[in-house]
Amino acid sequence: MDKYKSILFIFLFLAFVLGQDKQESLSDFGKKHQQQQSFLDFKKNFAKKYHSQEHEQYRFNVFLENLKEIERLNKEITSAKFAVTQFSDYTKEEFMKLFTGAVIPNEAELSSNSQSNSDSEERKLQSLPSTWDIRANGPGILQAVKNQGQCGSCWTFSTTATVENLYNIKYGYNLSFSEQQQVDCVYQRDGCQGGWFSTAYQFVMSIGLALENMYPYTGVYGSCATSSMGGYLYRISGFNNLQDNITQIQSSIVNKGAVAVCVDASYWGQYSSGIYSDTRASTTSCNHAVTIIGYGPGYWLIRNSWGANWGENGHIRVANNGTGGIRTNYAFQPY
């Protein structure tokens, strides 16, 4: 009898083990199917094309790693949501190389013609609203969100956005100015390799900025055509490197318009919505140029240059307490 009990026990044990293996196998199959479907949806939603099966397999593997990153970010950062974006088949290194582009120059080149605050401006600091959005409140208006593409030209988009806003405030006309002119003409090299605010603003002061329809964006470096193009060139009077102070910058936005700023965007690729705050964000360096167009309790409202399909209709809200990677000591505004 004991012999039969032993055989029965072994049989039941084997059945249990085999059943577990089958369940795990079905679970793995379901997970892989879900991942493949997610990748198919991703390719369709963002019109992704790959030049070979090997290339597609590589991008699929990168996509899977980014799914893990999205899951981790959603667990760690509860104030924001992260999801599949147009960048989900790029490695972090590729993302940083292709879609950012702020290059901090030597300290000697961090020049501006900053002006001290007048008494009237100091009084304005005491009556700031708790929230502000230039799109709704002004001053002036903004162009639609633009897309820098695979070119490290973020610095041209942030400076141009502030110049466009300034022009509308001054003259009332809604004009779109050229980022491509700066890519081609500001440096004696490829502007897609990155740049900096002060150099761009100095170019707009001395040479002038062309209209976008006269010098349209291509997202690749080309020969400078400013001198041969003709047409209107807008020159700013100067620019300020704003004080590294939340209230001062808020006042500048409310009273004078959009502000260009440098940020650490290393982990922005999978951002979807909410207030971004990440202790990994650098407090000493930055790699991407964006435009502050407003603020709210505890955050800056940022306009990016990755198209309207990214983030909150092309925008991101970033914590202003030092954990969002905003380098407010590198905040600039033209006049």
C-alpha cells in the first residue's frame, strides 16, 4: 500500500510541476505577444520604418528596454506619467545626441547685457499671480509648437520662440522667424552639433533674424544664405541673463514674456504628462534648451521643440525645487 502511495505522490508531484511549467510558458507567450503588439502599435502611431529586418529587431530590443524604463519611472516618480513616445526605439545615447543640443561655452563667453531691476519692477514682484500661462494670459502670443527633428538645434528653437514672443509684444504682429538661419549662420560649423543662447542672441542683435517662410527649416546644416536671401531681418536690442531667482524669473515671464533656459533633459524622452521631478536630474550641468512660458505652484511650464505629439501637447511641467533639472542660472530673455 505504501508503494502505491509513493507512486501516486510522485505522479501528482510531476503533474503539478508540469502544470506550473505550462502556466509559466503560457504567461511568457502572453507577455511576448503583448510586447510585439505594443511595438506594432508604436510603429503605426509614429510612422516608423526600418531599413532591414536586423535593424527592426535591434529597435525592438531597444523598445523593450525602454518599456522597462517606463515601468520604473512610473513607480518612482508619482507626480508624472511616462509612456511610449516617438523616442521609445532610441537608446539614451542616441536620444541625447539627436534630440538635444545645448552646449555650455566657457565662462568667458557667458556674456549678456543684463540690466538691473527698476523700482517699478521690484514692486511688481510683490503682486505676482500664483499661476501663469502666456498662451492664455500673455504678454503677446506664441507660435505653434515646432519640431527640431534629428538635429541638435534646440538652442535655436528656444531663442527664436522668445524673439517671436517679443516681436508680437512690441509690434502686435504674429510672425514666425527662422531657426534654420541660425543653424547655418551663427557658428562657423554645423549648427546641428549644438549651440548656446548668448551666441544666438548676439547674432540676432548684429545680423537680424529672417522670417521662417524666407528661410525654412530643413533640420540639416547648409551654407549660410542670409546675405543672398534679401527680405526682412529683425534685430533685437539686447538680451538679459536673468537672476537665478524663481520670483524674478516669474516676474519676467508675466511682464516681459517667454524666457529661454537650459535644462538636463536626459530622462525626458518617455515623459507623457504631469509634473516632472527626478533626483537624477543634474544640478550642475544641462544639455537641452527650452522655453519657459509660464508657471504654477511648484513648477515651470516649459515649451519644448519635439513637436506637439510629445508630452502635454509639446509641453512639460517641471518641478522648480531643484529636482527637475532646470538651470535657472542659465535663463535668458531678449528685449
